[in-house]
Amino acid sequence: MITGENYIGNQLSSLGNKTYKTFNPQLNRENSFVYTEATIEEINVAANLAAIAFNVYKTMPGAKKALFLNAIADEIMKLDDALIQMYCSETGLPEGRAKGERGRTVGQLRAFATLASEGSWVEAAIDTAVPDRTPAPKPDLRKMLVPLGPTVVFGASNFPLAYATAGGDTASALAAGCSVIVKSHPMHAGTGELVASAILKAARQTGMPNGVFSNLNSSGIEVGEMLVQHPLVKAVGFTGSIKGGRALYDLAAKRPEPIPVFAEMGSINPVVILPNALVKRKEELAQTYAGSITLGAGQFCTNPGLLLGVKGEALTNFMDSLSEEILKIEPSSMLHPAILEAYESKKNNILNQSQIEVSGQYELDVQPNYARQLLTTVDGRSFLENKLLHQEVFGPFSMIVQCEDINQLIQVIKNLDGQLTGTLIGDKLELSEHVDVFEALKNRVGRIIFNGVPTGVEVCTSMNHGGPYPASTDSRFTAVGIHSIKRWVRPFSYQNCPNELLPDALKNENPLGIYRLVNNHQTNIKIESV
């Protein structure tokens, strides 16, 4: 049931007078539910509850946290069609996408439950004392990862489930032992409230402390700004635009106590197509990339917004084929009129550049809030000289850069901003002959795809979803997969601590049975004597 209120710990609250509604882009009208934006008083209550809850929650065993995470997954599934219908009404996305994203969300929760229950993720390290070492005795030192504290998670516009209320940021922070305050995205507040209700139901069922989770409504930027600046908040997770992520990052850095902001932001995901591949696989590549560029109206952080090749007949033929294929695809709805407006604005900024040529543009009439796909092209020199052409155009858009030769192509890669992904298209021999291209691309991205498309992010241990700035604010961390838990923790050492005061992960008897680095050897056996 939708209330439109803020979930502050176990209580509903709507003290404010600022309200808003979500929008159905398919029907081109507002949805009926009214949501009340959180006030400063409600923000303070949520932060205080989160701080109190953290002191209890951080000490709970991993098995208990796992019960909580699995219960959240169960309760999300129990929402059934009500969640799917709400998702579709707020996004314009089809039912299949909604169910697929729900499955990904539940899968992430269960993966972090398994991680928390097993426990070795804390990276316990023990160096036992050597009191008779000369010239100085060696102390007993034991180290593990501990949670940072109350964490604020910003819901993303393009993934209302997987990167939102119970998405990867929330799941990983809860698994780490952090309490979480979600700043719900205004475009899918109803989806967010339904998921929030599932989280709080799971919290009650599993005996979690009041305040371990809160969900706050906001139609603008003020609530998010206040949360980031709140002295009780210790970390922030964000998925969205460079402008939004950088603003939060700067706010956090200016605090009396600066805190980390782990933001996943812009990416144009360069695709390098080597010459022989263009000759041998022109039609196949054109069809594949037409589908990738327009998938979900181009509203993916891994959308291939930049294609790089060497000028010549092969590239021209490929460009012609790609233009034909991309125009065969029926346009689809964007998530919100505001996102369509931003797409049109950025697209027009590109078209207004004198060096740009249109290769393929959908020009037929479309329904309201539907985005017309566009394929442009530019020469390598112009691209290097005009930094505006490097910007992300969020939507069904891509640009082909025609480089004079491989050397200029490498220069283009080196001059790109940091990216989430890079893609190399070529046969085995051709790839081996262009290691310099690979090395240049490797330096600018967080993941390289060989002979595929960047759209599609597998949620698994080996996935890295991050990259050099501005793809993310810290390229050392991934936003996807179980290793994303490392964003919400810090290393902590105990020196000469009595065994009975140590956390279970560091005790001699190893009651958790986890693998630990003991005197530089990985083992799960107990320490017999110290």
C-alpha cells in the first residue's frame, strides 16, 4: 500500500508541506499517488536513529545479517505484481525489464547474504607476538575490516530496483554492517516505497534495531544535500550524472569531517573496431551495435556512445550499414520527460558543432516521451580539438570518430576521460598486432570487452563496474559484485589485545571457521598457542 510518507526507521512520517507525484511516460500523465518530501526534522531523526542502530547492528554476527538480507529478498518477491505494475507505471519500461531487474536485485541480496554468513570477506590477518625477538620484541597484531557507519544511498533514475532502495549499494552496505538511509529517487518514489516497506518488514521479522534502514522522499536536491552534510553520516553511494555526483563529492569534502562518496557517474564507453574486423564482420557488427545503442532507449551507463575506427572504405561501409540498421529499430519511451529533454538538449549541442555530420537520424513521428535515435560522425582531429564532443549524451545516441591512422586513434583514446568500459573488436591476430591500442584503452577504463558489446553487466565476483574519474570517484572500487562491500569498510588493528576482547574473526580459536592470514599463511585452523 502506498502512503506517500517517509519511512523513518519503523515509523511513517509526513511533517512537511512540499509534495509531488511521479510520472507515467507511456501514458504521458502524472500518477495519482502524492509523496511528501522529508523535512530537516525528519532527516535529523533518521540520522540519529541510524547512528544508534549502527552501534547495535555492526556487532551482529554475519549469520544474523544474512537472515535479514534473505528476508528482504523474500519480502520483495511477495510484493509480486504490485511492484511490477508500479515499476512500469513510473518508468515506461516493459514488464520483462521490470521482472529481470527484480531478479537481479533479489540475486544481489542473496549473494551478499552468503558473503556475510561465510565471513571471510573481513580479511582477517593475524601476526602473533614474538616477545624474545631482538633487538625489539614483536607485538601481537590483528587486523580486519570494520564498517564505516551510517550510509546514505541515492536511488538511480535508470535502475529503480537494482541501483535503488534495495539495490547493490544498500545490500552491500547492510552486509558490511552499516545502517542505511535511502534518498529515494523522485521519478520512482512509489517503487521505492514498496521496496522500503519490504525492507522494514524483513527488519522486524529478523530482530534488526530500529533505524537500521530509513527511506526519505525528495523532489529536488535539498534533502540529498542535507544528508551528505549531516555529521552522523559516514559514507555516501550515488549513481547518476557527473554534475550530481561531483556536487555531492564536493559537499562531502568540505565537511569538518570529510567522508567518502562512492559515485558512479558518466561514461561514453568507447568501442574500437580494428580494420580487418570491419571488412570481415560489417553486417554482423552493424546489427549488433544498432541493438546495443538503442537498447532501453540508450538509458544504460554502459551504452556505446563512441565508436572509433580508421578512416577508409571499410569504416565508411560499416557506418552506412550501422545507419541503416539503427533506423530499422522502433524508438522507445524514455524514463521521464525531463530525461528526454536533457537528451534532446545534449543531442542538439552536438549537432550544432560545425565538424559534426549526421550519419543516421530517425525522423518519423514518435509518441510523447519517445526518443529518436541519432548516429553522428566526426574526424579524429576535430574530436581531439573539441572537448564538448567527449561528453555523454544519455540516450540512443552514438558518435563514430574517423581517425587518420592507428596512431591518431591511440591519441583519441589517451585524451578520453575515464570510462566504465572499453571494447576491442578484432580477430586474434589483429588484436595481437595492436597491443598499443589495448594498453592505451586499459589506462582509461575499468573493464575491457573483447568482441562484444558493453551493455549488460554480469553480477559476479569478477565484475568491475567502475573506472577512472569521472566514471567513478574512486577507481579502486567496483559498484557491482560482492567486492563492492569494500566501499563501506575500513581496516582496523588490535595490538596486544586480550583474546576475550577480540571479535570472533580474530580470536585464537577461530569460532567462525573463516580463512585468515596467520603469520603470512592462509589458513582456517585455530591458533594453538600465542
